[in-house]
Amino acid sequence: MGYLKQCSVLLLVVLLVACANGEDPYRFYNWNVTYGDIYPLGVKQQGILINGKFPGPQIESVTNDNLIINVFNSLDEPFLISWLFLFHVYSTGKALVADSNIIF
């Protein structure tokens, strides 16, 4: 009976270790870019808002996080976002350059 119990515990430990997921976490963001009224110096002016806010949302991440950011351009013209000092796995251009411009 003791041998069967030990084998069952060992099998349970092996199954738990095999089921462990060691992949880096994914963080998903959805941004809607629109025009709106802002008051940066107390004077009303038109500005670009992300999800209805100015300044836009803060990205919370740590090293090795995978960021998936879906940007929906609701402006009537192209929109440029600069991702400075980020390493892109699937970037175009020179290898290991720490900036990337994406036009939406």
C-alpha cells in the first residue's frame, strides 16, 4: 500500500510540472484615437485623445512581457506613433535599432 501511495504522489508531481506554463505573459491594449477638447494650459483647444483621455494611457509592463496594442485610428488623417527605446521582435529596418515609427 505504501508503494502505491508513493507512486501516486510521484505521478501527481510529474503531471503538475508538465502542465506548468513557462511562457512570458501577454498584455493586451486596445486604443481608439480620436479628436477632442483638451485644456493643457487652461485654454480650450482641440487635441488627439487615446480612449478619450489626454495624455493617453500608461503602458504597464516589465522585461520580457509581450505587448499586443491594437490601435484604431478614428481621425480623418494618418496618425504616427513613435515607440522609442523598445526592442521589437518583428521590426523592419536595421537590427537592434531602439526606435520604430508606425503610421496608422
